[in-house]
Amino acid sequence: MGIYLNPDNDNFKLTLATGEYVDKTGMISVTNSFIDKANNYVCMSRPRRFGKTIAGNMLAAYYSKGCDSKDLFAGLKISDDDGFSAKLNKYNVIQIDMNSEYQNTLDKEDLIRILSAKIVREIRKEFPKADIDDGCSLADAILQVYSTAKEKFIIIMDEYDVLVREQVSTSLFNTYLGFLNGLFKSNTLRPAIALAYLTGILPIVRDKVQSKLNNFREYTFLDAKEFTPYIGFTEDEVKKLCVEHGMDFEECSSWYDGYHQNGYEIYNPESVICCMHDRRYEGYWGKTSSYQVISERIGQNYEGIREDVVRMLAGESVDVNVTRFLNTLDSFHTKNDVFTFLIHLGYLSYDYDEKTCRIPNGEVRQEWMNAIETDDEYSTTDSIIKASKQLLTETINGNEEAVAKALDISHINVTSNRSYNNEDALQSAIYLAYIYALNKYSVIKEMTAGKGFADVVFIPFTQGMPAMIIELKKNKSADSALDQIKEKKYFMSLEHYQGDILFVGINYDEDKKTHECKIERLKNNR
């Protein structure tokens, strides 16, 4: 048992001891399916706070010969798997946290040599009969053990991409590439590695590193394939936590959901756990990350980026091409590169089928608001967002004139001259103007209701707030919008709602470029 070679299971034991562990051990059955196969190199990338380190500690506790984890995993999902015992604590595990190594090494230019020497020292101690010379590389040490004792290794490397993100010197980066090449590109060494499991925030770099890691299966925040239910908390898992802790699921969803993959709703796991522990809904993202990464990227002003950012702030999705970004911090050439980068960091969610991205939830939306507050290019947008709380109050109070004027301003900000009269632009203006309402409402667009589809329905998840049905018209009248709500009985979709319902009719005059608003309140006395 060592620090790097065959670690114990103490880290995973501490995770289980928190009492709030969500059982993700089913992931082990997936990694087991790769062991001793031709394609047994896995690279898993996902944002900070999405459990990469916990997953690595779990795998180390399961595979490492340095501990006995049978009792630790008893009662967890993997213990019901037919192959549970076959691979339990059967492998020599090398576990490396590249971020810790980088941050804690004083002579960073000599990082790889120092790290390799420490791991080789542990291997020599564990396998004294292997012919491992002083100065032997890690790859050669593993090969010597395999050729001597036929012992196989599992390599678990967390934050493999830290040297990419830190933009280190060319000499250190090239040394790191040689280190990776020695471990993962040698046909001679390959039989000795039963499984390689790398994690990071960014996917594999598609230039220099690509040639060293192109034999890895990639699982990313764009598509995690069979690992999807393990990259965050699923909807069922969050519902269970909300029941256990007496928290409102709908509000939790509005704060921390928004990542969709392969039929799963994916929640930010650390934020959900913090929410359950503190028993309140707030933005935990900003406590460990910074909105400045958004500011730096959207401030690059690539063509069309401002218009798309405003649309996403308004709750819309925008098209994105994720295929050209090279996964480095010096390869930004278009807004698509910027958005793809922010998807990998979790600041945007990606719809694989539609090839679109959007701001996922209330927690992350707050970080976007912080970012635009400091950017002069978005000063008008920032003003609209800050005024949206007052607009919601004016709507509830029935102040039709104030609502109409707010929409005039919002409409100007979300559109260009070419698209000003576009119906989608009108909807975006509505969403942006009412952005504060997302803190208290679930917003459903084109909701099936009564005898048709209501344009926008706001359903509150906090007590004391009226529901709202908004119908939009162009070149007609606000009264005709109200009439449609009533004639098509859109309110029937809210028949189980216990509070008041506001009917909000909005008309846009494309000649005058102005809005008209009419508001009626349906009292619910149940």
C-alpha cells in the first residue's frame, strides 16, 4: 500500500461517511466491461464539481490490491452485480492527481521527472524481484513488473488536462507528452495495463496531445454515452434526496437541473448536496468558480456572439457547432469555439439531437448575470435584467403601461434591425424582460392547454405567487390576445393550481415598434 501504488480506500470511506452519498457504484460495472479488452483506455471529461475525483477514489477503492473493500461496498449497487467479486481488489492501481502534483511541486519544470521517480520508488519497493534500475521510467517499471510477475496495472489519472489549462511552458508540455506517450502508446506495454481511466475538464486536445491519446475512448459533456447516468445526479436521485430532506423538488430542479443527455436529466451533484445540507436554494457554483471565465470569452466579440448571448439569457437555445474546437485555451476563432468551451465547463448545456446550447439553470444563470454586469457591451441587457424584478411586480399589480414600456426596451435589445419584427424576437423579448421570474416560476413555452397552445405559461413553485398565461399577438390588439386565452380555455391546463391566474395579453405593432398590454386576474377561491 502506497501513496500512488495500490492506495487504500480511506478517501472513498470518507465520502461514504458524509451520510449524503448518492450511490454511483453502478459505474464500476461499466468500467469492468473494458478491463483486459482491446479498447480499455477511457477518458472522461466533465466540469468542476461534477464528481470526477469521487469517482476516481471509488474506482481505486474497488480495484486496488492495497485494501480490502468487500465490506465497504456491501449494500451498494455494485455488490449486486454478478461480477462484483471477480475484480474486487485484484489489480495494482496507480492513482495520480495531476492537479495536486502540479500545484504542490515547487520546481514545476521538473514535475514529470519528480512524479515518475516517486511512483517508480513505490513499484521497486512492492516488487523487489523486478529488475528496475535507478532512473527507470514509469513505463519501463510497469513493463518490468509485468514481464517478471505477469502483474497487471490500472492507471487512474485525475485532472489529466491541468497542464493544458495552466498553459505551461513548451518544454514542460513536451515532457508531459512524452510521459503520456510512454504509458499509452506502447504496444509492448499495453498487455500490462488492464485499464486506463483519465479524467479532466476538457476533452483530449486535438493537436499535439491527440497523437498521444488517440487510442482512448472519449466520454465528454457533449455525449457521455453509457456513462451518462454517472456524470451527475439523475432526476430520480434528486427526487429521492428532496423527499429525504423535505425540500421542494421543482425549486431544486430550477436551480440545478438543465443538463440533458441520452434521456437523462443531469443535475449538478455538489450543488444539490450543498442545497440539501444547508436547506436552502442558492448559487453554490460561484463559490468555487468564477464568472470571469464567461466575461473573458464573451468579451472576444466574435460575429454574432452578443446576439446569441442575449437570446440565451432570455431562456432561448442557440445553434452551435461543437466539432471544430481544438480543446485548448488558445484555439478560439469563432463564437462556436467559445460556446463549446463553455459547454465543457458547465456554463452551457448542450442538446446533442438539436445541436444547440443554452444556459442550464438558475445557479449558472446567476454567473452569466454577474459576467454581463461588468461588460459595457451588455449594459442595456444588464439594466433589463435588474429591472425584471420590478416588471414582475408591475405585472402582478396589473400595471399594463409599465409592462408595455418594459417590453419596448427589451425587444430593442434582443434583436437586430433585420430580425426586429420576427415573432421569435418578440418571444425572446418577453423571456428576457421576465428573467427574474425564473427565480419563482417554471416557464413553459408553447404549452398544450385547453383547445390549443398557450404561448408562455408561468407556473410558480413558491407560495403566494399567481400563475400567468401570456398570449402574444402581432398587428392585432392586446384585447384579442386576452380573448384567445379565454375562448380556447388555456387556463384549463392549470385547473389543479390553487392560486390566482393572470391573463396577460400582449400585442406588438410592427409599424410603430411598440407593445400594448392588457391584464386580467382570474380569482381562485378554492
